[in-house]
Amino acid sequence: MPQAAGHGEDHGRTGPTRRAAIPQRRAFLRFAAAAGGATLLSSCTGSDASHSGGGTATGPAAGTTTGGANGAAPSAGASAGGNPVAYSGPARPADWAAVARDLSGPLVRPGEGDYATAKLLFDPRFDGLHPAGIAYCASPHDVATSLAFARRHGLPVAARCGGHSYAGWSSTSGLIVDVTRMAGVSVSGGTAVVGAGTRLIDFYSGLAASGRGVPGGSCPTVGIAGLTLGGGVGVVSRAYGLTSDNVLSMQIVTADGQVRTASPSRNPDLYWACRGGGGGNFGVVTSFTFRTHPVGEIILFFLSWPWSQAGRVIAGWQSWAPHAPDALWSNLHLAAAPGGGTPSIEVGGTYLGSVGGAYAELEKLYAAVGSDPSSPYLESTTWLHAMLVEAGCAPWTVAECHLPTQNPAGRFMRASEYAKSDFFTRPLSSSGIGTLLSGVENLQLVAGAPGGGGGIAFDAMGGAVNRVAPGATAYVHRNALFQAQYTTGWTPGAASAGVANQRAWQRSFWRSMRPYASGQAYQNYIDPDLTNWRQAYYGANYARLKRVKAAHDPDRVFTFPQAI
Ligand SMILES: Cc1cc2nc3c(=O)[nH]c(=O)nc-3n(C[C@H](O)[C@H](O)[C@H](O)COP(=O)(O)OP(=O)(O)OC[C@H]3O[C@@H](n4cnc5c(N)ncnc54)[C@H](O)[C@@H]3O)c2cc1C
């Protein structure tokens, strides 16, 4: 039996082996980032200040064939929710000046000092987009004012929170309705009211101050609004469900400018649709009320095996991870880099319980794989520290775990990445495992971009996520064993031919897995390539989502290429 682990200690199976737990984790994260092996965890790895990446690239990467901004204008002069708005022609400078006076938060327009920063999303691929204005709404009233202005002048609208849409659909040629001024966490007993503009690291730290937690994603700068509206998968989802499964109610401004509560008793159709129906569809959410969970110590583990054993690790992991106790969540990550080297395979995860309990569960994985990991690491730590580790920010403070544009202390960097997703409802057969291994290895044959890499990350499902009926909320994917994200990244601003080659590799890899995947895709890993996205994201729930859309946004004020 291993010795009890404490903060910052690094334990092998047979006892402490090394210290410097976090540096080891960050070394993995850096490797993953360098390899472009971006995953739920590693795609959002913070970078050292010396990282050459973020914030400097100009224009979307060449080779980008999809994505890019919601440019469809709402129907001018149309009515929404029974509240007609008269079209008064294109907005003139005087109109912009008038609406700016009406808003309590700032409105930033092209040519103004802050515009170059204000227009940016997380991914430098979208730096070439030029919205006509960014309204930093400080209240639901500001949101209603912005929506009325956009409709009056026929401007396309996009809600924006963390700006992590994989397709850039929180930007627009028209008006961005930014909610980040409505941020903050207020805990009361077992619930928390959270401003819709709160970023994940602030969400976690605000809750942790009261000893509470809500499941969410790993990337610290993802916005709570985008994450929650599309589901929200994170490191304790098997124990506590999706982020959206923990929403008790929300406040939303619909296309008609009305501020509504969506809850089981008020606007229950909106409440249903906004838990998995995807951001940018039904209105602009301004706050959420969440059910919270008490959080104390949490176990983190990271285990790696030599690539030569990858087939056995995949087979062992898939027979173990989805069926483990709810307290155990894990992720299987395979990564490679163009131009050679050896791919890597790692299992990472969390356990809500004792160190001994965690080891007992991990022993089952080792038995299923048929060998011990070559690099085992386990740490018992606080909830907030675990969230910083998962975010790739572990040596930093919460303030540092932001972009420099979000916090003067921020050291986190923007990153470029393409993503595709799958859900798997059956274990991979031996031929599926072979296809998976070849898919990862094929990246090594690609002439990639500087800093290029990629891979696939599987998140274990089951547990609390799958105990919710598929029609109970708009999030339909309740029968998966695991979810996968295929990613490929590069140093922002890198050579376009290499980026295009990596993109082609990713598409071909994803195509090769068609015989094994369920055909469902994760709406939060929104994928402009998908032609059957209605079925893939929403399945049998799409028909009801369309009815909710017709009731609350009949004129499609909120629209983008994959809008309900
Ligand atoms: C690096 C990275 C890491 C990620 N990690 C995870 C993870 O661990 N788990 C997970 O589940 N997902 C993860 N995701 C996916 C993430 O959940 C989605 O991209 C999500 O939509 C991002 O939300 P956002 O607010 O940051 O993005 P935004 O781009 O601001 O918004 C996304 C969509 O929601 C809409 N929207 C934004 N704010 C509002 C609002 N207030 N009201 C209504 N609509 C709104 C936008 O219009 C847009 O359509 C990750 C994504 C990236 C890029």
C-alpha cells in the first residue's frame, strides 16, 4: 500500500518516487502544446511568458476554409417575440454615438484605441474579423438596448463570453454583445449566482472561496456562458454531471428585449433548451444560478506508458474508465508531432476520495493494461489547485491564469487549434484500435507548421452524465462510453501550407474512425465541417429545439451557420 500523498508530493505506485509534481505536469503540458496535442486539458495550457505564440498573429491562418463569424443580419424591421422593431436604415455615426450614451458599459468601435484588442477571440485564426462594434454590456438592460439597436439598423448580432468558439461564431461583422462585464460569483448555501461573463478560472476560485465547486471545463479562459449552454464536460462530470446539469435557473434577454427567468417553473422550454442547445441560439444569458457541491481535497493522477504499449493501454482504458466509480474521472490522450519523434500516450484523471481508494482503482487499470505505467504520478491537493493544474496554470496565481488583456498579471496565451469530435457508444474493436494508432502515427508523416502537433483525447463518460435521460435537457449524448476530441495546433501565425497539411491529416484521421464512432458530435466543439450537425449535436432533441427557437426568436435575430 502506498504512503499517503500530500500536497505537491509525487508518488509512484509503490510509494513516493519524485517530488516536483507540478513541474512534471507542466512538462507534459508543454510537450502536448509543443506537439499540438491539444486536449480538454492541454489545449488550454498556459504558456510561459516567453512563449512566442499568442496575440501577435495577424489575420486568420491561410488554409482556413471554414469558420469565421456570424455575418447574417437579422431581418430588418421584423418582430421577435411579439415586439416589433422598426427598421430605421443603416446605423450612422450619430446612431452609434446615441446608443453608446444609452449603455452603461463601453461601446468600442473601429478606429478607437481599444478596438484592436476588443475585437479579438481566443484563437488568432480569427484576428482578421472586424465587427462594426463591441458592446461591453454591464447589465441585462444594456443587452436589451444593444439588441434593439442592432435590430433597428439591421446589424448581425453575436453574443460573446470567453470567445472560445471553435468556429469564431461569437464574432460578427455587426455588433458583438459582450457579457464579460457581468462577471462574478455569489455563493449562498448550496447555490451560487454566477454572472454570465465569468471565466472558468474565476468561476472556480469564486466558488472555492466558500468551499464549493461546480463541474466545468479545464481551459481557464473559457466563458461560463458558452460552456454551460452547450453542456460543459469536465474533470468531475462523472460525479456531478455536466455544468448544464447543475443549472437551477438562468436570466436571459430574448430577441424581443425582454429579461426572462428560465427555470423549471418559468419559461421551462427555454430552461430545457439552454441546457445543451448551444450558445448563441435563444437569447443572451446574463446570469446563471447553479447547484454547488462541497469540495475539499481531490486526487490528481497522470500516468504514461511507452508508445509500444499503446494498443494495450487503449484496450485497458476503455474497459475500465467508463465503468469506474463516479468518483473517478479520466482522460486518455494520444499525441504526435509532424516530422517524427515518438507519439505519446497518457492517462490523466481525478478521484474524489482517499489516496488508498485512488490506488485501488488505478490497480484495476494496470491489470487491464497488463503493465504498470512507466511514469506514474499522483497528488492529493485542494480543489482550486487541481483546477489550476488542469488549466496548465499550476505554478501561477489565479490572477496570472488569465490573458494579459484580461488581467495585468495574466500570463496565459492565446492559441490556434482546429478541433473535431466524436462520441463512442461501443468499445473500440481491435481494428478500431489499429486505425486509431495509425491515425496518430500518420501525423508524423505530415509536413506541418512550426510548433505543429496534434492528437486525440478521450474523456470517460458514464456516471452522473449518463443517468440523465437524453430528452430531459437539450444535451442528448447520454449513452456514450467516452467522448473524443481530435485536435491539431501550431504556433500562431505559422506557415499556412503546414497548417493546411495538418488540417488535412485531422480530417482524414476523423474520417478513418467513422466505422467505430456513434455519429454524435459535441456541440461545444462546434465543427463547421459537419453537414449533418443537427443530428450529430442534437439527435432526437432537434425537433423540440426548433419549436423553442420559433417561439422565442421567430425572426432569427440570433443566427450563425449552425444555428438552430
Ligand atoms: C482551448 C479550449 C478548451 C476547451 N475546453 C473545454 C472543456 O474542458 N470542456 C468543455 O465542455 N468544453 C471545452 N471547450 C469548448 C467550449 O466549451 C466551447 O468552445 C464554448 O462554447 C466556449 O464558450 P465561450 O464563452 O468561451 O466562447 P464564445 O466564443 O464567447 O461563445 C461560444 C458560443 O456561445 C455564444 N454565447 C456566448 N455568450 C453567450 C451568452 N451570454 N448568451 C448566449 N450565448 C452566448 C456565442 O455567441 C457562441 O455561439 C474548450 C474550447 C477551447 C477553445
